[in-house]
Amino acid sequence: MSTIRLTMAQALVRAMAAQKTEIDGEIVPYFAGVWAIFGHGNVAGLGEALHGMRDTIPTLRAHNEQGMVHAATAFAKASRRRRAMAATSSIGPGALNMVTGAAVAHVNRLPLLLLPADVFANRMPDPVLQQVEDFGDGTVTANDAFRPFSRYFDRITRPEQLVPAFLRAMAVLTDPAECGPATLSLCQDVQAEAFDYPAHFFDERVHRQRRPHPDPIELEQAAAAIRASRRPMLIAGGGVLYSGAEAALSAFCESRGVPAGETQAGKSALASAGSMAMGGVGVSGTAAANAMASDCDLVIAVGTRLQDFTTGSWALFGPAATIVSINVQPFDAGKHAAIPLVADARAALGLLDAALGDWRPEPGWTSKAEAARGAWLQEAGRYTAAPGANQATLPSDAQVIGAVQRAALPSDVVVCAAGGLPAELQKHWQPGRPGGYHMEYGFSCMGYELAGALGVKMADPSREVIVMVGDGSYLMLNSEIATSVMLGQRLIVVLLDNHGYGCINRLQQACGGAPFNNLWQDSQAMAAFPEIDFVSHARGLGALAEKVSDVAGLQAAIGRARAASRTSVILIDTDPMAITDIGGHWWDVAVPEVSGREAVISARADYVVARARQRLGN
């Protein structure tokens, strides 16, 4: 057997470079790059190996370990899971900073290769700098924190272990059902140790998207349930986009007259102009989608976990509604007592359509959906319209969204993750093309927005990427603005300043609580109201920046940002209390049973009534 003598780190990088993927008939590298913040533990071993392959697999310098993982995760999502990135850090705090990002990728079922450095396998220098010691288990290190958030985890304590470990990691990253983060914890001494690796380990491997077809019995059971329904509704999740099934799904709904709603991950899977496109569904959904969902007798869930924001904490659908769940992952397909159809979304939709013959919903169901859609669009337009000359308050999030929409092109991508904006965007944003809505709402991670937008831009530089972010998330993680400037990846950042955590402030009061510790003005230990100069801060990171006074100024500023040579940040003050108060649905947030506040007692009474509407047996 032919062998090549390399260090473990050199072998890892060479094996990564040999991984390819086929996209629309073109063979491209599977790994688009390695995000790296070097420190002790990875600078000498893996750093030297990456330098040696720098012309084959790019090494990307970031400013925050969590941020670089978010960028890698967003890249994979925008690439529809067909490509991925890796991220490496030093041991200790560098590695632990990546754990939150790992959780984002895990919850969203996105491929991500994590390469945190680890302690010495030989234990000679123990305890090494930044080592976390377990008093009762000598094998535990800080990197064990990755275990709950990894679909595959391995610690490389001998150089030859890399071969099976890397192959298993690739199997997870490229499997549509098992997809998620793979963590290879790299002991720093082992990175530098040499081994005679089999030459075939470095042969080019081309990964192609697997499309599992449904079991015939499951297919017939699902088709029978649909044929028996009279008022069906389809819900499109992120799996529709990962499968490339958006055209098949839209055709299915339009030809058969089945109304469809979208989850946060699935938004843009349906053409916004489609007559059966009801928009977002659930807690932050449209009045049209939720009206159809509450009256349907069957839910066809495609590529979605049906989490509580989608189902209104399982109080949205009637107790008699049947659920058919099409999902490539059996764990998700079998949730909520659903009739499972374990298969790729595109493959399943085609076979289901053929099995349904001339079936259609009952007369009037389709026309009811069309009327609900028309009424919603007319009502929602009032919220996104430009403020009148006599508006005394600051603009609402919806009015800002309306201004951005009017300035946007059909090819643009809007990126967001947390706070009140996801609810307003799910109701109001009209994507021009599939992938035009990139929302991280599986983990709803504050700080994802700016780093994630960088990953989206790197996945497709031809599309304009518009980040919508609140001041709270901006303050949590903004350093990748500098990375976007450094890499020449231009972003348009719309920064909405409502002076605190406006979304949670509203939720707090809706649960009967007093405004407390969310907005700056309600913070107990605040000595002075902080006047943060976001414009100067963004400029200090290398971006262009300006503040606008109204939504008309915002539209004009977006035009300037579109023509700019580097990332632009546009600041606008917004009203922390103004929301779109039509649409939406109840969300289960537990209210205290005992309180000295009358508002809490009243909210608890409403909560008990709402909980009685929840479906059981989920």
C-alpha cells in the first residue's frame, strides 16, 4: 500500500482539500475555506498545515470565534447544505466561544466542521495554559462542551485515528438526514506528530446530494390521508429549500388549490405572488395563514420540525386536524403523532402528486384562501407604508421594513436572527427569489446577524445582502463588520436603535410584568442614559456609516450603500413599542401563578384559558 508521511494536521488539511461536491453538474470544493483564530494549541500544528495548503483551501481570519462559526453556518445555509466551511480555534476560551455557534448549526441541521484545539494527549505539560480540569475524570476537557451540539464528536489522541474519524465526519456533514456539526477535537501534540497515511485517503471524493425516496406503504398512507381531507393546508419548512423543492411545492399548491404557509426557515420557498402563498404561519404569522391553519382538517408539513413558533405552541391547529409530515429525518417526521413520510421533499412531492389523481380540496376552501390572502395584503400594507407627515412617533419596525422593501431588488437577500424584527419580517417581507430571506430562528441567536450575513455574501457574491439588526444584537457581536471590509465582502446593514431589548420588553409587559431591565430607561443600576455613537463605531471598524432621520432618508441611504465600495451601516431610531398588531398567534410563555401585581394575576388567568386550547399527544 502506497503511503505518504505527514503530520496529523497536514493530513487533515489535505483530506479536506480532496473533498468535492457536485452542484448543477459542476464539481467544486466542498470546503470553501477554514475560519481560523490562532492561538496556542493550533497555531504551530494546524496553522503550519493550513499555510502549506493556502493556495488550495483558503484560511480566513476572523475577529471573534463565535462570529466565524456563525459565518460558516450561514454560508452552509445559503449554499443549501451543498457546501460547508470549517472553523478552528485555540484551546480553552477560544474553543468555548465556538460552542454557541455549534448549537446554532445543530438546531438548524446545517453542516459545519469544528476543529478546536485540545490539551496534550501525552499529558506531560498538564495542566497546560487554559486547560479546564475535571477533578474526577482525567479525560474531560473544555471541548467536551461540544458533545451535545455535535452530530459527530471525536477526540484525536493518535495521528492514525484521523482516518476513520474524518471519514465519519464527512458522512455526517453530507447526509441530508444526519446533517449537522461534526467536531474533531485536535490534541495539540498529536497535530504535530507524523504518520504514514495511506495515499488513497487523499483521493478526490465527490459528494452528491442524496434523495431518499419514500417507502411505498408510507406513501400510500400519506396519500390516503390527503385524499380524505377537505380543508388541507401545507406548511413549508427549511427542508424545502435544502431539497431544491420550491418549484415542485409551488406547483403542487397552485394546481390543486392548497393554501400554504411558511416557517421562518422555509420563507422564500413559495413565490410571494402565488395565489396560495399565505405567508408566515404561527406566532409571528400572517392573519391569512393562521386563519387557514386554525380551520384546516389536515396539515401537510414539508421539511419542518413544527416547533412552537410555527404551531402557536400547539394551540393553532384544531384537535382533530391530521398531520402528514414529509421529512428526510425520521426523528422529525415522527413528531407530534404525525403520519410520517420519510423522504426527500422533492421526491416525495412528485410521488404524492401522482398518487392523488384528480383530488382537490372541498369547494370554497381555495377561494377562502385567496380572499384571506387579499385581505391580509391590504391590511398589512398600512403597517409598511411610509409614515404620514403628522406621525408623532418614531417609525415602527414595519415601516422600516417597508422602506427597505421598496429599495430592494428581487435578487436581494435579507438577513436577521433575533429580537422583534423576525416577527415583523415574517409577516411583511416579500422575497423576490428563493433564498431571499435568511432568518436564523431555530436558535434565534443574538449576534448572528452581521457574521451570518458575511457567510451569506460569501456563498453568493452576486446577490445584495441586507442585514436588519437591532441595537441589542449589534452590541453583542459586531466585530465581523471589520472582517467583511477586510475580505471585500460588501454588506448593507440597517441598524434599528430602539434603545434596548424592545421585543423582550413587550413580552415582559404582555405577561403582566413591569418594564424592567430591558430598555435602557428601565435598567435599575444605570447611572446615565448611554448615548452610543453607532455611526462612529461602525466607521471605526472600517465601514461607511450614516444616520438617517426617517424612512425616506433610509431608502435614499440604501441606494448610496448599494453603490458603495465597502460595507455600509445605516442607523435609524425606531419606536420600541410599535408592532404589527394584526396576525400572529398566542405563544406559551409561562406566567407566574402567584404575584403581588394585578397585571400578572390577570395575565395568568388569560394564560390558563389559552393553554386549554393546546393539542395533546404531541
